[in-house]
Amino acid sequence: MTQEVQSCRFIWKRGIWKWFKRVSGIVFLFFFMAACSQPTPTAEPTQQPTLTPTTSQPTATSVPLAAKVNDEEITLAEFQAELARYQMAFGTELATEAQDNVMNDLVDKVLLAQAAREAGYTVDEGMVEERLKELSTQMGGKTALEAWMSKYGYTAESFRRALQRELAATWMRNQILAQTPRQAEQVHARQILLYSAERAQAVYAELQGGKDFGQLAEQFDPITYGDLGWLARGILLDPQLEQVIFSLQPGQFSEVVQTPAGYHIVQVIERDPQRPLTAEAYRLIQKLNLQEWLAQRRAASQIQIFLNN
């Protein structure tokens, strides 16, 4: 199999899956443990938000803080406990990366929970008790749940507090995800992907000279003929390539577009202004929308980090 064939489909935003798994509840491990499983980290790179640390100078009687999000405090003890749980799950990750991931997760959850309260959603004691009963049943009884809490460093109080925040954050997250439309403008495209600028320009010259795009695509990818399927905005790894694809009309092909994956020549086969999204594309766009929401919320919030790197 040629390198072109092997890499033809590697243009989707796969790294967003790892990021979303963390945003969706990776810090509070009991949501995974309640289902008798733990999350498995993926190998794709993911871009975490950058938080600028400041120096903490608590008074002699103050509780040491790790962060403050719109005047809501994240104590140093809470952060350290979450970091220990995270390291139990992922072990070998670099300490600085683990700290950044845990802090970003905590900040995101606080922002989501704050937005839930602003929207009028409150988590009362009855909801917490009901969830505790569900977790106890799923874990095999109260004793098993208490043993798990002890293993992962939870006290009864800290577990209830974490659960309360998680319930609010999950509700808000679901509201954001539910706003994603199930139809979107999409294009059906195919590509010729090469790994030499000279070769790509030679193929482009053949296309300009009247060579059939499909025949050339089959030559370089005899399995899928370079077919990328139906694509919606936001799911391609390279924004420049996406912009080029969506600028084309059916039958048109692009000039050579260079990305980290290689040299692309893309042709649009057909367009649909309102095509139903596949299940995979819908989930991915949901996650991208959540990422965008969090980025906007962070930009509009006052976030102070008091960790010394």
C-alpha cells in the first residue's frame, strides 16, 4: 500500500476526542468507575488552553488557593487531590502536563457549573442523594463505594461537593451540545495526496491539460480513489484546506494545497446546503461547539491561577 493511500483519510480532527473526554468528566473518576471502567488516554495531541499563573499570597488565616474563577475559589487541597487521582489514572504523564490538564479541567467545570446556575439550574440535596444511591448500586453497595472513595482520596464531604459541581457542569454541557443542528452545509470531495511539491505540481499540470481527476485519484489511491466522503465545516484538521474545499463548485478542482499531511489537490463532486450529519460528524461538531463555548467563556471570565510552575 502506498504512503498516499495510507494517509488519505488522516485529515479529521481526531485530537479533539481526547480533549473532550477530559472536559466531559475525566477529573471526577467516579463517573467512569460507576460504570466499572476507567478512561483510556489516546495518543493524539490535544491543545489545552494556556492559563497565566500568578503568585498566591494568602494571609495567615486564609485557605491556600490553587485558582479563582470569577470569585469562586478552587482550594490548593482540592487541586492536589484531583492531581493525585489524575496521576493514578494516567501515571506516566509529565508532571507539568498533568498539572495543566487537571487545572484546565477544574476551571472548565467551574465555568460550566456557574453557567448552569445563571441559567436557573440548581443541584439540591435530593439530587445528590439520588445520584449517590445510583453510584452505590452500580458499585455493588455502599461499602464498595466508600472503599473506592477512600482509595481515590475522597472524603464524604469532598465527594458530595465534587458530585454537586459535576451534576451542574454536566447539565450545562448537555444544553450546549443539544444546540448543535443535525443538518449542515456539506460537500462531497475527493483528493489526490502527494508528498513531493514537484510531483504535485506535475499532477496539477496534467489536470489542467484535461486529464480526468478520477483516473488520477485512482492511480494514487486504488482503494478509495481519494474519496473523502461528505464533509461539514469544522471537521477538517487544516482550516486552509477546508476553506479551499468549500470554495469549490461541483466539478472544480483546487490548486496544490500544502498542509502538514502533504500536498493536496481536491475536487468537489457535489454540494448539499442542508445535509443530515452522520453520527460521527454530529458528535465531533458538538464537541467543537463545546470547545468554542468554553473558549468564549474563558475570555469573558476573570481566572487567576496561583500555582508555581
